[in-house]
Amino acid sequence: MTFWTWIAIAIALIGGVVAANSGKKKTERKYVVALIWFIVAVILFFIWWFTR
């Protein structure tokens, strides 16, 4: 994978961690699961985008 692919993955992961920790309240499990699925989808999209 190229440098830009790794940068895109890092941005997606950091954004997800920041979003997960932005509210210190007790988050419902379904929102955490949805966030994880969204991050996985973004990473897969970036891998597809930069490898085509």
C-alpha cells in the first residue's frame, strides 16, 4: 500500500477514536458498534480507492 493509503487509514482511525472519546458519558453499545462498522467501511473504501 502507498503512503497516502496509510495516511487515509490513520485519519479514519484517529477520527473514530476522537469521536468515541468526545463524549465521556456512558454511550450505548449500538452506537459504538455502528461507529466501528463505519470506521471499517471508511478504511476499506480508502484501500480500494488508492489501490485501483
